[in-house]
Amino acid sequence: MPKFSFAKTQNVDYNIFRLSSWGLAGYINDGGRMKIIKRDGSEQHFDSEKIVKAIEGANDDLGLDAKGRMTRREILANVNKVVKRCEILEIPTVEQVQDMVEEELSNSKHFDVAKAYIIYRKKKEEKRHQNTTDGIILSLVDNKNEEVKQENSNKNSDVIPTQRDYIAGISSKDISERFLLPKDIVAAHKAGIIHFHDMDYFVQHMHNCDLINLDDMLQNGTTISGTHLDKPKSFSTACNITTQIIAQVASNQYGGQTFTLSHLAPFVDVSRQDIRKKVLEEAKAIGIKYTDDQLESIVKHRLDIEIHRGVKMIQYQILTLLTTNGQTPFVSINMYLDEVPAGQLRDDLAWIIEEVLKQRIKGVKDRSGAWVTPAFPKLLYVLEEDNVHEDSKYWYLTKLAAECTAKRMVPDYISEKIMLQNKGDCYPCMGKRKL
């Protein structure tokens, strides 16, 4: 064990210790209260043993039989010179200390060791600037990186698409920290002073969170993966296209997205008219003439089935989709009656909202067959004059929403009145994740 003694010079205590493992009578003056400024700006205790090891490493690089090798005593003498020079400075930096080591080695005529030390220093610098993500990536692939695994509860790090996204994210963080972001921002982020959100996507020119204009894409058609899709001819087809749009949006951005049911409401009547036409054709084919009430009853029954299937399709496709970033899309659905005119269109929208709430109350089955609360889509329910009073037309929807909240912790509620007062408009936002 090293033997310690203490000396006091210029009101500064110094820890003077003997490297007895070398079997020498050499001492290194190691400032007990001296500090050094590291490359990340932090202050640490000045440790002259690190200088000894660095010079020793450069010395060994010459080879055991090299003529220019330093003795252990010579190494100690040079380190002491460096320490004495450091005492003059209030707090030296790592770079300053390394410069002093080079100078003292050269001044003491140990040119070969000085050259080896310069090469050693250069290699260390290159290593610091090399990509440091290898270990992180390998630990992720081996499913041992707990920090990454717990980062996002919506992403299963066991599956290949998620691992690919994480690997890309790790690379993005590394490039962002080393090249794209200002050094003070990176330092503040690492110190926990600020949090630079979504750095794992910063390297790409991507955006975060979308309000999807389904109305435009459904009414005027859209193109997905090079295939043009015309205006849907039924409510169920509109729901199917909606889920494909959701998947494409989620794969080309990060964060959540919101769409509103009012954009699907017009397709209820599209299906209604198509169903009525088919019922009349069937009746004619078998020689039956329905009364108006019978016809409307059959149409309503079949339309109810289609709305049920369309809403179920949205829910199950969202829950079972894995986008290119390896997660279920973070989707919020807005339910706002006043987005459409009063009359048949608003009644159709209410019909869809009712079905969405009923299916959410029921939940979905897990692998054991138990009914559980799905994470997505999030639901947004707007309180307005048509549903907020007990005698209002759509009060039954608000009661259903309250039942859904009691059982499934959704929907989130938006006050039309307050939002109009504060924002001047009532528009969809993003649902809140419940923990």
C-alpha cells in the first residue's frame, strides 16, 4: 500500500505519496486540493497518477529494448515538473496538462517518448470522436438495454421493426450530439438542465404530430405508396382507407396524430343509399314489395351493421398495426357534433360516436381472452349545447361517454364554450396518455 505524508506550501495542502510498488524512493507531489477541468467542463480532483500511466504507456510503446526508454525515476521526475507547473495555474484544463507533459518530455531530451506520447494522445482524441454507439446497439439487439426498453411503453423492443427503429434512433442521437446540435445544448441535455425531445429523429427532416385532413383525402381521393385511391363508395371502405392513411402518417413522422369523425360522417349516407338500392333490387328479384317503414327498417339494420364493422375495423387495425418505427400509431379520434350541420349529417355523426363509445366500453380481448382497455385510439369528446344538458338532443351520448370514462378512463373532454373563449375556435387536439 502507498505510504502517505503531508506537506503544506503556499497555504495549499498537498498529498505527497510514494509509489512503493515501483520500489523507488521517488515521490510525486499530488495536489490534495488541486482541481482539473475535464473536457465536459466539470471539475475533478487532480490525479497525477493518470499522468504517470500515460507516460508509462508511451514509454512501453517504444519496446523494452529501446534506447530512448525512460527509467521509472525519470518518469516521476517529469511528472513532478508538470505538477509544479499546474500549481501556478488556478485550475488547469486537461488539454493544458497534456501540453505540459509533451513540453517536459521534450525538454528532458526524451524525444522518442515524447513522440510516442503525442501519438498516444492523438489516438485517445480520435477514439473520443469515434461513433460510440456500437455497445448500445449490441446491447439492444441482445435485449439487454433496459434504458431503451423502458423509454417508450408503446414500443416492444423484442420485435425486429422496433429494434430497427431504435438502432436508427441511437445513430441519430449520436450524430445529433456530435455534429448537428450546439455543444452548449448537448451539455445542458446531458446534465439534465433541459431535455432535447425526440433527438432520435432529429437527424432526418421530419415533423412531429399531425392533424389529418381526412375530408380532403376521402372526398377527393388520395395516393398511398404510388397507388391512387378514389373516393370511397361506402362507410366501411372509408374506414379502411382511414386506417391506411393513419399507418402512412405514423411511418413518416414521429409523435401522435388526430383525425375527426365528422370527416367519416358523410359516408354513412353513401352506404345508406347503396344499401337502399340493393334492398330494392333484392325485393324486385324475389317479387316482394316493402312498405316505406319496412324498407327503412331493413336499411337501418344493415347500415347499423356496417357502422359497427367500420368502427371495429378502425379500432382493431390501429391496435394491430406496426408502423415502420415499430410501434402502434398514437392516434386520437375527435368527436365533435357541431363540426357538421344539424340534421341527417349530424345524426349520422352521432351514430358513429355512439358506436365508438360502445365498443370502447366493451374493450378488446387480450391473449388470454380477458376483456381489457385498449391503449389506442385515444378519444376526445367535445361538450357543447347539443349534449351538455339533460334535455339536449344528444345527452344520451354524454351519458355514454361518462360510462366509458368510469370503465376505461377515456374519453378526454373538451369544453366547446371555454375553447371558443380562449382560442376563438374549437379544434381537435391530441389525447392524453393515461398512466
